[in-house]
Amino acid sequence: LGIMGKPMARNLLKAGYTLTVFNRSAHKAVELEGLGAVVAESPREVGARSQVVILMVSDSSAVEAILLGKEGVLEGMQAGSVIIDMSTILPSSSRRLAEAVKARGGHMLDAPVLGSRRAAAAGTLTVVVGGEKAVYDRCHRIFQSLGRHVFYMGPPGMGLYTKLCNNLISGLVMQAVSEALLLGKKAGLDLRELIKVLTAGGDRTLTLEAKGPSLLARNFDVHFPLKYMHKDLWLISEAGSELGLALPATTWVRELFGAARARGLEDKDFSAVVMIMEKFAGIKLDA
């Protein structure tokens, strides 16, 4: 029930679903309990009380602990139940977990989302789903309660590959925006005017439109944490390696995000990676 999970849970309650919630930090569930959710003592209890279980956690180890742990979801899961994992993890890991769920009589969909906390709160996320089509169809109304756009991408793992493709672009474009603005700063351009020009041209990007003014204002309020972008760039590199595909630009940008984490920026917005480039350049972006 973190930056994404809590607003998504609110939207499920608004849509009329009966909700049982669990969070490792119990205080994060208090608000949802006040809105009508039942707070469970363990993932096992969530599995026992639910026909559909939704996970939204940070990484593979957290997903495995919640599903396969001693008090995990699978210990209480009803036969025929559906596990929807909306976390971003390796597709190969998700496929292995899906087999474990299947062996216990359940079904699993990988359904990561595109969008930040603002979209999660507004219910306008994009949901990309992998798994059995019949199971996807069964859960489609749930996805519509969480997102404006819902796409079925194919068999298990395909939702996650789609998410990794998206975040590859997001990470590399953020780096490109940082470099372009630093070039403009060094050359003496008016950066506000530069952003107007760049967002009017054929190469305009949502990242520049959303992050450009924030960079000039030194506003790094979190919409997507830098530590998660670094984690996702690692996942992208690993997925490429598993497929025998070299991703050199991804590898280089991943190292820059790693350097940003090492400087204590991991809990800032991922746009804070610009601070590493500022250090290299010896200048700071401002208006």
C-alpha cells in the first residue's frame, strides 16, 4: 500500500469491490480500513478471503515472499483464484511464479501499469496484461477500475516485457532531456524558451513537458522514485541478456542512475538523475 498501491486500492473501493488488504507496515492500511476495507493479519488471510488477489510491491523478492512465504498467499488461496501481480519484475521470474500458482490450482496474470502516482489516484493508468486470455477476460472490469487504457499483450510475461520496453524509453528520454537542457544552459540559451521550442517541435516528449519546468524549479517531488527506475533499468538489462540482446544505451544510463543512488538521491523523483550530469558539467539548471 505504497505510492501506487494505496490510491489503486481506493479506486477499487470506489468501484464497489469488497477489499481485504495487507501491508507489511500496518499503519499504511489504516486509511483504507476507514473506507471499508478489511485489514488482514497476513498474506495468507488475504488469499483465504479473496477470489482475486492483487500484488503491487517493489521487487521479485517481495513478490516471492508474499506468494510463497510461510504465511504467504498460496497457503490460504482458494482453488480457482486469480493472482494479479502488478509489480515490475523479471518476466522469467513471473513465469516461474505463475507455474507455482498453477500447481496450487490458481491462475496468475502479470499486469504492470504505466503511469505515476497522479494517474494511480485518478484511475487513469495504462494496464498491460500477460497470461491466459480467459483469465484476463474474467478480470477485465477490475482493470477498468484502475486504468483508462487496458491492453492484453499475450501469454505470461508479455505484460512485463511491455512495461520494460516503456521504462527503457522513459529512462533514456529522461537522460536525453537532462543533457539537452544542460547543453542549452552551457550555450547561454533561455531555458524556458528552449523548453517551449522543444515541446513545439516534432521531437516533443511527455517527459520534457512534464519534467522540464520541474527541473528548472529544482522540484524533485516524487512521482516515480529514482530507485525504482534504477531497478527497472537493471531488469531491462537482465531481460535483454536472457534474450541474447545487447542494450548498450540502457547499460550506460543504468550506471548513471546507480551513481545517483550512491549520492543519496534514491528517494527523489527519477528526474533527479540530472544532478549527476550537473556535477559532471559543473553547472546547475535553473531559469
